[in-house]
Amino acid sequence: MAVTMICPNLKCGRTVVAAEAARGKVVRCAHCQILFLVPRDARSTGEGAPAEPPPAQPEDTKRRGRR
């Protein structure tokens, strides 16, 4: 199964498809030519099971006024 990623170059942002064998290796974006590392596991690319949401932050119930 191919690995689909987004080019990390913010000026490019194109979709990059790499072979499963490329995991953990450096690949080149065909559009902007930047080199980047293909993540080793599916969790890094957003594939597979969704990541757990971050824990909720407690709300500050006290109002802070000027003294």
C-alpha cells in the first residue's frame, strides 16, 4: 500500500505518494524538489486509526479583576 503525504514545504503543499518500502527513507517532492523523510509508522501520516484528542484543559472559573 502506498504512503500518501503532503509536501512539508509550505510554499508547495502538493500531495506526494511514496511506496511502502520508502518508509523511514528520504524522498524528493516531484514538484519543488525538496527532500524529506517518509514517516516509519502509519500514525505519523494520519493513516489508520484516528489519534486521540488532546486532554481537555480545565476552565478558569474565577474572574480576574483589577485590584
